[in-house]
Amino acid sequence: MVARMTPMPTHGNTSSGVTEEGDLHDDISDECTKRGWIALHGSMAHRTHRTDGEPDFVIIAENRVLFFECKTKTGKMSTDQLGMQAHAKKLGHTIHVVRSFEEFLNVIRQ
């Protein structure tokens, strides 16, 4: 049996976190495409076109839907994002906050 190896990210993400959030977005988008998943993701340049606090990614994978908020190694969640995360938790969902591609991979392997 041949194991599927996920290549390391192309933008220098490490477990300590990225310095550019866009790099993490690119790596996550690429991984979703490779896996044949649907990644709903808005433009980072058009924040006003999103729902306040909406996570960066809603990913439709096999038998599950995942929510991800991407942050740099020093990035902080806004009040709206924290509110959205708390409301989602109350409804039985988790919005995962990831700061590196490695953290993203750890969540999707669960």
C-alpha cells in the first residue's frame, strides 16, 4: 500500500506560524483542490463583502464540513470573529484557528 504524502507548504509555513496570512490561505486552498474538496473562501481584499466574523474558509469534505480562521503567528481575532466562534460552538460547531499549514493538516487528520 502506498501512503499519500502531503507535501510541505510552498510558502514557508512552520508550526510556529506564518508571517503572511495570504501564504497560509494559498496553501490551504491548494490542499483542498488536491483532495477534491470544496473550499468556500472570500477575497482577503474585500472584507466588506463578507459576514462580520465569518471564518476565512468553509470546507466541504467527505462527510464533514470544516470551518477555519487563519491568523499569522501574532494575529488576533476580532470581536466579531470571537463572537462568531462562540455562537458556532453553542450550535455544536468548531471554528478552528490555525496559524500554520501544519496546524491545518493536524485538524483535517482528526
